[in-house]
Amino acid sequence: MALLVQKYGGSSVGTLEKIRNVANRVAKEQAKGTGLVVVVSAMQGETDRLLNLVQQITQRPSEREVDALVSTGEQVSAALLAITLESMGIKARSMSGSQMRIETDGHFSRARIKRVDQKAFQSALDAGEVVVATGFQGVDSQGNVTTLGRGGSDTSAVALAAALEADECEIYTDVLGVFTADPRICTTAKKLDEICFEEMMEMASQGSKVLQIRSVELAMNHNVPIRVRSTFSEDRGTLVHNEEDALERLVVRGISHNMNEVKFTMRGLPYGEGAPSKIFGALAEAQINVDVIVQNAPSENNIDLSFTLDQSDRYKAEDVLKVVLADAQGANTEIDENIGK
């Protein structure tokens, strides 16, 4: 029996009407005799709503409690879709990260998947049930709920497809596929019928929001074909797969942008004392990804260092830098928010 993993993003399950649309798609696929694992995100805007509630309380909340809170969004979507499918006469079972036994490390808000228990799915699939899985979440060795970071439902879907040896992983969103540029900004952008993993990773790293970079990397490592499709169209979308030999390839595949970065500038760092190494080592240990780095030539035994990272990591990075720079006399930090690239 063919096995397919489908993932539906927040815009695809944002209302009950949209959830019914997803259920109809699932029903059509199941009628072909395909085994299905359906991964869902939280309803559109729900994660932001929950995080806004937290920000009204404190700028530096417990990451453990934030993960416990925001993981509820996916549980709502999964249960609603399972209920909708059952109302249509289709056997379905919703499963959370802990029920699926998706084991992660203990890095809250940016956990990494260590293993997936195939046995958790087998009885449901053998019984002909559609498994409706919560994306974005897992559980660590201590039993704590963890989340995989924004866009983590893509990673959940690819991880399940790899663990279950699915034939394909379909990522459903509100665009027809992968375009040469953001079609909401560039009206002449064209949809690509296919793209290789390496090209997709480069576009994702430069700000393309179609797929999360971790999901593409995971798919490439386990050779899981991804098909990016629209929930609201029958178009076949874009296939992301291993690069094939070709006599000619496009030199430029697409253009990406990111308007949600923050820039840190440290002035007056002591030269020759390994300050940059200490800074980036501490940020890496805190699971904070740094993007663009600029360092000037030393002047009067001091250097200035600038780098960018995702806006969501701003306060966490500030806390890390306070510790690292405590012994760097005369150094000061400037922050520019919401810069684009």
C-alpha cells in the first residue's frame, strides 16, 4: 500500500470551512487506497495570539512554559480535522507529539528530533485509519513538551515521512508551489515545476517562506521527495528532490528576501582576545542561528562586529551577549530591529 504524508499549514486550516476543504482532499486520496498521515499546523494566527498573551506578561518567559502553551494550537487543529473526517464516515485518529513518541532533545522552542517511533502509527494505519498528527512538537527524555521552532510543522512532516518510508511528503500551503520570487511582491514571478534540494535550501536560508530550511535539509539527508502544493488548487505544484544530471541548468533559480531580522553591533571589542569566537560559540550553544556577519579591520587594538539573526531570537541573544561581554571593558552593543535583506 502506498503511504503518503501530507502537511497542511495554518492558512489551510484557518477556519472550519477550510478544515472541511482539507477533509475533502484527504477523503479523495484515501479513496485511492492510500495510507495517510496528515500533519497540521495551528489555525492561522493562533500561535501569534498565544505568544502575544505571553508578551503581555513578560518579555522573558520560561521557555518550557511557552512550549507547553503554543503546542496547544496544533492539538486543536488535529482534533477538529479528525472530528470532521469522522463526521464524513472516515476513520481517523488525532495524535500529539507525545502520543506519536516523537523524541527530541531538551532545547525548548527550537528542539531537534532524535527519533520517531514507527510502532505508534502502525496499529492505526493497519486499521485503515487516517492519522492526523500535530506538527511542530515532540517530547524530550524528561517528558516535557518541546517545539521545533516557527515553521516546525514542515520538519515534523518530513521526519514522519522519513521514519515511515513514505512515498512522498506533500506540503500544502496558500501558494501554488515554489516561485522564482515572492508572487505577492513580484507579479511576474513564475512557478517552478521542480527544484533540487540544494537550491531550495539556499532559497530558504535567504528568506523564502515556502519551506523551512531544516525540513529541506532533513528531506535531502533521507531522500524524501517533497511536493509543495496549494490547498485551494488541483495544480501539481513544485517537486523538491535530488539533483539530476543535466547538460544545462539555470544559473539563477530564484530571488528570496527576509524582512524579519535584527542586527546586533558590538563596538570596542578587544582585538586578539578571541571575542568573536566566544560570542558565536555562546550563541551556538544557545541554539541561536546567526546569518550575516561583518567585522571591521582592527583600530587602536579594538574591533567592531555586526551580525544579524531572526527577530524571534532577539531577547534570548541579548541575555547571552550580556554574559559574554561582561568582561569586555569598554564594549557596547547597538541593536537595529526589523532590517531586511
